[in-house]
Amino acid sequence: MGTQLINHQVKEETVDFPSIPPGFESFTAFRINDNSITSTSSVTTSGLAPQTAKPELVHMYGQDQTIRRSRRRRSEITHNRFDCSSGDECDSDPFDHIDQILGSRIPTGVIRGCDKCTNCQKVTAKWRPEEARVPILSEAPAFYPTEEEFEDTLKYIASIRNEAESYGICRIIPPSSWKPPCPLKQKNIWENSTFATRIQRVDKLQNRDSMRKMFRPNYHKKKKARRGTKAGFDHVTHGSNAVEPVAHEADFGFETGPQFTLDEFKKYADDFKRQYFRINDGKPGIQDSWEPLVENIEGEYWRMVENPTEEIEVLYGADLETCTFGSGFPIVSCQVLGSDEKYVKSGWNLNNFPKLQRSLLKYESSDISGVLVPWLYIGMCFSSFCWHVEDHHMYSINYLHWGAPKMWYGVAGKDAVKLEAAMRKHLPNLFAEQPDLLHKLVTQLSPSILKSEGVPIYRCIQNPGEFVLTFPRSYHAGFNCGFNCAEAVNVAPVDWLPHGHTAIELYREQARKTSISHDKLLLGAARDAVKAQWEINLLRKNTPDNLKWKDVCGKEGILSKALKERVEMERVRRDFLCKSSQSLKMDANFDSVNERECSVCYFDLHLSAAGCHNCSPEKYSCMSHANQFCSCSSGSKYFLFRYDMSDLEILVEALEGKLSAIYRWAKKDLGLYLTDHLNKDSPRSTGSPAEERKDFVKEGSENNRLFVGNSDVIVLSDDEAGDEDKKVSPCGINTPAFLACGPHQEIRDCASVKEKYNVELLEFGVVQPGKLWCDNRAIYPKGFRSRVKYLDIFDPNNICYYISQILDAGLGRPLFMVSPEKYPSEVFIYFSPVKCWEMVRERINHEISEQHKLGKANLPVLPPPGSLDGMEMFGFSSPFILQGIQSIDRNRVCEEYWKSHKF
């Protein structure tokens, strides 16, 4: 999406030139005085025969000025050594454009500007229909959503993906009622707002000589820059020695052209098309009614690209930031009238795409132009967008507001490697000098050639009022058939995640800068999905938004699988790369303001990073380059982890649907508590605690779910055994994530401490038959009640009594409940006594951490996992209580218990 713009603010370079023989002028003051140009090749030639030539006047139209310069070459000097006669931009030579014009073998077909005007043109080239090269291609599919289908944008895109993705590209034609107003047509914008253009040489898009090797090989197309970066600059490093940001030497690209208003550019574009496709050499009558067909324009375009006969220069207003120039969609209510206000909030308004439910881009807070903020494209006939894939292999969606059709060609993501191989085969010299050529969006290759190499390619003709959707890693290219205006933005629904993961690993290998934080998007989606799972499974909130998340979860869900793959890769890297260094907790705001990327390979550092105590605190690397980003000793290095591996494992299990993991992640990371929802619906009662609880426990479904209160809460089934003893990775962090009260708090292990607690029996209860009312450890009588002292959940510096009791859940099994005696509305309910008290421990830990953040002193040590034995806290480890319960089961109705206690 977009075309490359060369940054002319390049840094001066010192170049070593050969010594100048006596009688010859130096290179920097070289007087150019010859017109004996015989080759456009970049290969050095020698032995040229002396020629007598007169000076030649050269006209150069570039950046609103005309240059007239006389030059004559000396035949005994090898001029090609310093030439860029291919028409490409050269390194810091102020007269390179003269070489482009004089060095061409073909005549100039378009002369732009004159002594009086810089924006006029004379088109001497002419359409050659007898030489047309129309590619024989199949058409990409077109989809016509109904009014109802058109309501949910991402849902509709997902519904056509299986059919359309194999083409790489498709059209979406909105319902006839969808006609958004275009603010750009307002008179004040149309006549007064100006935009910059780029100069494109159509004849050089495919057939051009390779350039001499670049001084900086890592320059890329116009950056979709995140906040905190400078467009046009890269950070270059070599080994362990970091280099300050520098601008790269100019490569072949599109020069900056003149500025226009929309009104002026329409006149310029229409005039070019009229002159180029003239059929009567300017004679009145026929020309006024003649308009070339799309197939006429397509055949002529590829004739010029494949076998040019003239230099064809066109202009393109590409990659215009809508936040500066304005969007073609209304973005505020004052831009529309009455019923048109619906277009301001429409999901098909490209300005709203990042905010859509289940759009992963909503988790990226930076303002990324072209990704989060749409770009505008104002074209003329033959203005081109060359072969490319979107940043991070994202989807893109393009809407043609008005004007002439836009011609597209698409190759599916599964065939991307085939296209790349064909490009390298047919353009070997260009790729030899620029391995990242396809990142620069300046090179075309005929669809006919690609098809002959076995690359499946499809044509797509976009008309005004239509969308064109490109799929992940789909290569696409095309051109405009005349004056038009389009707008485009990237799209990242959940199904894009596997493609995005592939992209960031590829970028790491290529040391290519990223536009977005893939891990931030992945973790943001995972956290929201767990919240939705929590509300679905623990509360009966089956809202449409929650159910959308449920569709991508489960063991086979695309979000679950994407996170599991990323976590496994993180585990491997931590195990092999960071065993010997100190591990610190990453501050939650580590990358909230400025992007954090590896200073060697530019990999995003949202999840983990390596730093150095001796170097700049703002300099980091990924784990793979911890020993390369600076020359300090390994002892000075440390690692920052946003989550420890055990936390990430819980998150994966939660996405896969494990209820206990959902519960644990919701409490630990999202701060969600079941008791908060129980309290809202539990009325006050004057009866005993046991009677009160029984009144508000009702029978639920048959799959071990319970509705508590007035049917708002579903209690977890006990699907987790033995999770109290969690294994921690050598690089893992044993302290919970919420304990980080400042940047880079050091991680330390908490010793597992168990204490003996004196449990007071309040009531034995009544023994119930059934295997769920006992196990090999104890019998669980209905109505059993006990009391024990433990840390206060609201004031951990103090101790309070807790009441533990067993209720009849009405499902043939007991329900265990714990509540502080002085806070009877605070209840912890579970199907296991162990889990009940684990919930109490977690609640206390949360309160300690919150009070610690507020600066409260003398707080108790955090009770570590395993420090509370739920069986003991209920009293089932007390010989007195066990013997008492045994004595009331005279008939031994609890068979499962007595089978293991034969005495």
C-alpha cells in the first residue's frame, strides 16, 4: 500500500576517487561538455573513438525549477565510471537528472513545465494500439454483501476469506444504499488544499539498468512510522558498535514532484490522458467524444513497461496522510447532514477500522500512519503502485472514492515465494545490488512474465464506490486509469496472527524495522479473550462480543494456537539464552510511550528484552543479541520479562478453555473476583450463615456448573489437580506480575512456609450418601462448619476469624465455602476445600500488593503458593474432627472413604 519516496535530506559521504592525472579536472569540478552518449549500461567501457561534438542544451524539470546546462564530454575519459545513465538517482550529484535525460536511448515522451508554468505539460508520446500487451488473466472474485451482511465489517470479511484468499485479492461491492459523502469535494478543500506528488518514470519500472552499489543497503520505502521515530531514518548497527541514525544515500525511486490542489491535478491528469490517447493529432471534432476503454489503457501500460519507446513521466499523489490533508470519509458529525451521520461511525469508514471489535490494531496505542491512520492516493493515468506485500503481511482494504478505475493484480500469499523467485530470475542485476528490492515499491514485472513462470495471478478492476481487499502476504500491484482518489488502511483480524508471526521472524532475519508491536497485539487479544471466557463461564454473559472471542479460543482456536506457538518460542529462547544473567520484572510502561526495539535486529521488545547496567538505560536488545548490542561483559547484562513462563502457560491454558486457568488469570492479571459479583446479588439475612448460604444456592445445569446468588454466577468445576506445585523456568519469575511497583524490580523467590492452624469445630453436620460426598482423604458432611484465624483480607496486618462450611449444592455433591466472620458478604466458593483457601490466599496477596503500592509499611510477607493447606484450614487434618465425623457415619454410607480406611 503505497509507493516509495526518496528522502533528499541525505548525509554527506566522503568517497575515495582515483587520483586525477595531470591535465584533467577533478571529479567535483568536472566540466561536462559532450553529447557522445552511446550506452546506458552501467558497465565501464573503454577505447571509445574520439568524436567532435558541439555543446548540447539540456532541460531538466524537477522540483518546480528548470536547469539549463551545457556539457561536452572528452572522449579519452571513461565517463561511465561516474554516470547514472540508467535514469536512477545517484549519490549526492546535483546534476544526476541531466544524466538521466541525456543517457536514455529513447526520446522524451512527456515534457513538463515551461518558462511560464511548472505544472503544464506537452505529451509527444502517443498511444500505440497495434503494439498493445494485454495480459491474459483470470478475474479476481467480486462479492455483493446484503444490507444485513454489510452491518458487521470484520464478520463479513471473515465469511468470504475461505473463498477469496486463494486469489490474494477481491472486490467488495457495497449495497446500493451505501453512498458515503466525500468531504474532499467541498469547494474549500477542492480548490485550496495542496498535496505533494511524486514523479514516476513508467518506462523505468521494469526495464532499467542496475545502479552502482549503495552506500547504505538497508533503506526502505516510506516508513509507516510509529510515534517516537523519524521518518526516513534507520538505526544502523555493525556488530557491537552502535551507529547513530543516518539517512541513506539515494537509491532508484520516485523524486518529489510539484504540489497541486485537487482542482489543478484533475486538469493536469485529464490533459495528459487526452493528449496521450489522441486519435486525430489535435484536429477538432473526434477527440472531444473519445475516451479509451480500460483494456486500451491496460494494453498500453504494459507495452510501455515491457517495451518502452519513449520516456513517460507521470505524477502520483501517494501516501498522503489523512490526518494532514483530510480523509475522503466523514470523521466528525459536522461534516455530514441528517441521515448521512451513520457514515461517521460506519465500520466500513476506513478511519474506524482499528477500533472495530476484534481488530487487533486497537491494542496498538501509537499513531501509525498508513496502518492505524488511512493514507490517501490521488492518481492520474499510468501512475503506479508496484509489486509489494503489506507491512507485517497484514490485510489491506482500499476504497475508491471517485474517478477513473484502478487496475489491480494479485498473487495469493501461498504463492508469494513463487513471485519472489520469478522477480529475481528476470531482474537479477537489480536484486544483486538491492536484495530488499521488493520492499521499496519501485519495480514492476509484467503479469504475462509472472504467469509464464507458473505464478497464479489475477486481475481486479476497481470502480468508484468499491472496496478492494488484499489478503495476508498477498503480493499486489497495479496502476490508475485516470484521475481518481482512493483511500487505504491496513486490517488485522485475529486470523492474521499466524501471518504476522511469520513476518516478524522474517524481519528479524533481515534486520528490518517493524511498524507495529506484534506481541502487544497478541497479548492484548489474549487478555480480552480470557476476560470474555471468564464472563461466559463464570457469569452468564453470553453477549455477542464475548461469543466472538469464544470462536477463536479452545485448543484448536486460531488465537490459542498463535499464542501457544509464540510462548513456546519464547521458552526456548529463555532456556538457551538467558540462564546465566539476572532476571528483572519489566515495568508495565516499558514501551507505552516510545517503541522498544532491538538495537541490532529491530525485533520488538514488548515481551522480553536484554539490557546492560553499564550502558545507556534506553538501549536494549532482544535475547538473541544480548552479547552483541554492546561490548560490555556478560556480567553487566540483565533480562527484562513482562511475564514469567508460568504466567504465560496459565494464559495459554485459559485460552484453551481450562476453567481453573481462566479463573487464575482473571484474578491475577485482570483483577476480576467472583466475590465482587456474588456480593451484588446476595441479600442480607438474619438467619445463621449456613442457612443463609443454603437459601442462595440453586441447582444449575448438569455439567457441574452452579448458579449462585440470583443466578448470575457460575462456579468453576474442579478441573485442576496438582497445580499448586507449578514448575518455574530457569528464566522464570516467581513473583506475581502485579508486584512490580517500580521499573526493573528484582525478582526473588519466596520460601514455601507452612504453619499449623488451630481449627475450632462449630458443627459436624449430616453425613450424605454418594461418592462425591467423600474421598480417600475425608468425609464431607452437609452443614459442617468450622472456624480458624488467618490474615484479614482487608487489613493483612491483622488477624480475623474465617468460617469454613459445606453446603448442599443440589447436584449430588458438596459445595465448599469460606467467608470472613466479620465480612459475611465476602464469600469464596468452590467444589474443593483446597481451592477455596487458595482463593483466600490470592485475595490477601492482592490486597498486600495494593497497599504496598500506596506506600504502606510493615506489611506481611506474601503467602506463597502451597503455604495454605485447604484441608487443614477446614479442619480435615485434625484427628479430633476426623474421628468425630467418622463416628457419625455409623452405617458407613460414605463407601469411597471407608474403602481406604479399613479399621
